[in-house]
Amino acid sequence: MSYQDGIAALNLEMPDTVPRTEFSAHFHWDLVNEVTGSNVDSNSGAQVQMDASNAFINAWNYGFVWDILTHTQIFGDKVTRMGHAEYQQGGVDFDDKISTLFEDPEDVFECDMYELYGVRDKKTLTAEYDEHFNTLCAHGRDTVSMTGIYVSCMSGLIEMLGWDTLLMAAGIDNNEFGEFVNRYAAWIQQYFDALAACKSPVVMVHDDIVWGNGAFLHPDFYRKYIFPNYKKLFKPLHESGKKIIFTSDGNYTMFIDDIVDCGVNGFVLEPITDMAYLAEKYGKTHAFVGNVDTNVLLLGEKPDIESEVKRCMSIGKLCPGFFLAVGNHIPANTPVDNALYYDEIYRKFAKR
């Protein structure tokens, strides 16, 4: 019933069971092996890993699987490389390569996105989104599948510029940097237009607009340059009837009202965003996903895990579009026994 519960929640139809999703538990190979009986690790072939992940997704009854297609590949080699710390099991994601796209932050003010990255054919882009969605649907997973975009606006700027150049450019001339944001949004619109034309009824829109402590630029900047562009980007998605699920890391509590005003249908939250505020104000009109603290699974004992799941259920269970999830991930260093106990407690409280 995972698909039925997931699509019911996205449609605000209050399924009898609170659906759940997770964002990387199906790549925690020790956990996957324990749940599915597989024998897979970070060195296994891609198809072997995929089969094991899909079996885990079905076993853990994901209501939907968080997926996007459009990431930094659209920038080619014209991107800042910030490196990446070890996170995934076996350290396969470690990257110590560092490079900068713009040597002088003020060069950003003259950047022409079309000259730098060109234009994509809408028909081709749409076909790529359709292929991505069709492939996911063919995996045999009893869940809601989707496609989407990671580099919607601010996240695209972070990937292009890196943190140092982004913050320096914004600090040197706030208005010029805002005009650069507008040019980026106008260029990325072609991807949203193609998403609107694709087959996927649900679109994941990711944009890291904040840090853990909240906004890293003045809130007025977001309201002048980010959210007005969201409305333009999302317009074709609305017109095509897509469900828009918004994801940002960090604490974006202060912007929940603004993002609602942009027309999203659901939210993915880390524990530091105030889920109680969202549930109280928008819990009858919007889906939301969250927000068990991953640190409780990593460092806590069984009573702590049960208490954390009960906290989230007490907030979300009365809301028709609530999904339980660990925010933001169950990483590979999470004790398997704690992850299994979390699943046990979820099932204990999932029935409405």
C-alpha cells in the first residue's frame, strides 16, 4: 500500500497509515543487507546496488522516493569545485579537488548565463525528464516516483560560484548580485518549462536557501530576488497540474510563508525547521515531510528514538499530507540496531 498511501498524502486525502520516506537509508549497505538479506557494499556493481536499494525501499514502505535529474551536470566543467568530505559508506564521495570559476567576485556582475552555458532544446529536455521518470517507475518499487531539479536558484549559484565568491559578490554590490540572480533564473527557466511538459505528476524542487542558523543574506534580498523568481519558475508547473515538493537544508522557518505564497504543494524539512509552525498554519493545505533528528538515531538510546518519533507523530499525525522521515539522512555511520528500532517504532505509531 506504499504507493496508495503516498499519493493519498500528497493529495491531502489522509491515508489510514502515516506514510514515510527516507533520503539515503537505502544506501546504508549494512542496514540494507540486514533488512533485505542481500550482500552488497560500496564496491558492488551498480545494478546489484540498485536491486538491493529497491528491495529495501519496498521493505520499508517508502511513500515516495526523493529524486531529481538536473544537478551540476548542466554546468559541465564551468563550475566551482569546493571538494566534498567523506559521507557515503566506503568514502566513495570524497573529493579533494578545489577550483574557482570566477577569480574576481565582481566578474559575476558581467556574467551572461546564455553565453556561458547555452540553450537546451525543450523537446530534448522533456524527453530526458520522461526517461528519468519512466526508468524509476520501471524499478518495481511500490512508491510514488518523481523527477526534479537540484539547482533551482540559490543552489545553482552556490554550485557555480562557491561560497566565498557568492558571499563576496553579494556583499560588494547587493543590487548587481540580485540582477545576476535574475539572469540565472531566466536561464534556468528552460528546465522548469521542460519539467512542466514531462510525464511526472510530482516534481521535486530543491534549493538550499539558508544555513543551519537561517538566512545567510538579508531576508529582504530573498523577498526581492529569490521568491519573485520562484513564482516565475513555478508558473508552468502550476499550469500543467504538477505537485511541487520543495526541499531546502537548514532552518528556513522564517521563509515558510513566502514559499507557500510561491505555490508549492509540500515541504521537506530538516529538524531545525519548525515543523510545528508549518503543521499548525498549513497542515491541512500542504504536505510535509519530517523531521526526526538524525542525531538521535546516531547517538541516542531506544527511549530517545521512541520519544523523537512520538514528537514528530504528535505534530504530523492529524495532518493529511504528513510523511515521517529522518532529517536529513540516515548516514552509513548510524548504528544498524538504532535504525531498525526506529523502523519498529514508526510502524508502532503509523496507524491513525
